[in-house]
Amino acid sequence: MTQVGKQFNAESVLIRALGIPLNLILYTPEAFEDVLKTQFHNFEKGPFMCENLRDLLGDGIFAVDGEQWIHQRKTSSNLFTMRALRDSMTAVIQRHAIVLYDILRRASENKQTLDLFKLFNRFTIEAFTEIGFGVHMNCLDSEEEHPFQKAFDRAQRALRFRFTRPGWFWKTQRWLRLGVEGQLRRDIEVIDKTVLEIVEKALARRSNHVGNPGTKRGDIVSLFLESVGSSPDADAKRFDPKYLRDIVVNFLIAGRDTTAQALSWFFFNLSQKPHVEAAIRNELMQRLPKPQDDGTDGVTPSMEGVSHLVYLEAALKETLRLHPSVPVEPKQTVADTTLSDGTFVPAGSSIGLATYAMGRMPQVWGPDAEEFKPERWIDPTTGKLIAVSAYKFASFNAGPRMCLGKNLAMLEMKLIVAGVLYKFHIEVLNPEDVTYDLSLTLPVKGALNVKVSQISSPQSAGA
């Protein structure tokens, strides 16, 4: 898709495939703004996408439109407030970060190769299930991958294939429980078992706090139970456990996958650019207050401390530009419309917002678009971050559907990266073999094997 965009100078491209709806691929910030803001109501997830995703996502926020989406977004927005970030979320991330640092320390001492991608997946699901649901999964403490994680990853890959195959083909496989669709059915059973446990634990916590306003829970399950009466489908969902199941699954994708993948791609990019690693460590020494000693040869930076790390934030944004967690955002038109460049889009057309490809378009980011270059985000005169349009840097989506967890994701990544780089050097092994997998998001394919080295001070590595 990226090469096609370059070939046609980032102009919209119509792709035809047997058995698949016509797909108009868009590559420019102007087209993204048309779809995500200016003509937002003309572009929905649409029945094609929702049908393909329903077996896993159900009626969750990423697979619905209209009143259902409005209700879920309004309700869940109460979780992602700046007060919550400051008062509770930071502490959760810091607490689990201590365990992460200890794993890295032991790997360094034992000269053990680590799969950094799997480690970050274990970390993010552990942190987010506590933040979002008040539940401990105990994934980080165990070296064995939780069955849920394997099933979750396979299920997303299976759904990705539905977008490239005729509907009759995958529906027949699903009916016969054969091939990828048969495995998907088994994986969803594993996922539902884990999700039910999360819901039951969250409900138990909620029942323990009933009648005690001083200990009111702000987790996702509680927020939706309290607001279900205002839902357009309140009568149907009031006692429907599937409603909560769908909510949990959607937020697990948002809370686990995107951050773990971004952290993994960050350290992959960093391993190719030693001068960037050196610049980040120099910034840590200059701007990060003396870190809190956590007893594991790591540090737990504060929310206030990482807010001053301009170059680190630039490097993270550069990672997300080149490796957005959602590489393509599908839409479908509900009415005939014309984009700002004059492109006519008939009702019912499938649209692909090519976020991954746009991040690599010379027409959008300049001739060095495919280079990992954090400096592009910093004003050379002021030393401050340059404000970039969300329609050009669309890694967190934009417009009314902009990612609710954007601030949490950036905070989590800055806390982890600052803490890791303060005491460790991460070397990616065989970087030439690292590539992405085909999924709903942009995971590393296979393992991201690394060698971990402890450093005596932030200035002693990456220089």
C-alpha cells in the first residue's frame, strides 16, 4: 500500500479485488481531515467492517457507530481524566515498572536473551487491567505467556484475513469450523473465559464498595453499569453480560496492544540510531530530577519529571509516525460525497485511511520521510515540540474519534522508556529480520529478541 501511494504521488487510489468491496485508499492530511472531521457523519465504520469484527469485538466501541458509539465514548471518557492520570494511573504504571526493571536486571546478570515484545505485552495488559478494571492478571510475574494473550493475538490475525477474502469463503469456514475460522472460534472461547473472570472480579470489587461513597470505583465496568440506564439499548443490556464482555475486549485491545507495540518499535528504532539513544540519555541527566530508588537498579520517574523530556517525546512520536498502532483505518460512506480534492465517493464505498503509508509519504513528510529522525518534531530555535496537525500525525486517530487514552499511552511510554534507559542498554538482535505481522494492529512478527546490559549511569551507554 505504501509503494502504491508513492507511485501515485500520494493521490487517492482505487483498489479492486475479487469478492471484496471497492476500496478507496487515502494518503494525505487533507483527505484524513475530510473523513475524520469535516464530513465525519458521512463516514462510518459501516456494515462491512462491523460484520468482519463482530465475532471478537461484538458491539464494543471500535465496532459500532451512531448512538451506541456516542454512549460508550461519553461513558469511558470519565476514566481518562487528567486527575485520574495524576492521582492513580501513574502509581499503577510505576508499581508494575519496578517488576519490569527487575526482569531486565536479571536478564542482564544472567546474560539471558529476552523477547522484548512479549515482555511489553505482559506489562501493558497487567497495568491496564488494573487501571481499567481494578483486576490483577499476574501476567508480568510469570515467564509463561498467558493463554489469553496467545488467543487474543491469533484472533486479531484471523480477523485481519477476513478483509482480504470474500465473505462467502470465511463464513463457510466459520460454519464448518475449519482452518483459521475454526481456530478463531476456539480462541474466542479462551478470550471469553478470561474476560468473564475480569468482569466477575470487577463486579465483586464494585459490590464491596456499594454504599460507601468514599471508596467509589472508577473502573470501566463500574462506569458502564452506572450509566447503562442512559444507553439507547438500556433494556436489552441492563442484565446482558455480553454487553460488558464487548466493552472489556475492546478496551483490552486499546490498553494492551497499542502501547506494547509502540514500545517495541521504539526500542527497535533506537537500536538503529545510537545517537538518538545518546541524546535521550543526555536529556535524562539534564532534565529528570534525581530518580526515586526502587531497589531494583531501576528508576521510577514521576509524571512531572517526564513532562519535561522534549526529545524523548519527539522520539516516541517519531516511532508512532513510522509504526502507527492501527496501520489502516477502514470507513464506509453512508451518502454520496466529494472530498476537498474533488474526488467523488459514492455511497457505500469502502475507504482506507492509510496511516502507516501516509507516515512514509515524501509528499507529506519530506524526502527523508522514511528516516527515524526525532529532530523533525523539535523547533530548532525554541527547542520546543512543534505542533503537528492530528490529520497529518494520525497515530491516535483524529476528530470526534480521537483516541481517549492518548494521554495515558504517552505517559506510560515516557515513564517506561525513561526508567529503562536510565539504567539499561537494549540491543536488538538480528534487526534485519524484524518485521511486522498482519493483524488489526501493527505487532512485531514473531519475537523481538534483545540483549540487556546494565549501565552505571545514563552517560555510560549510547554515547
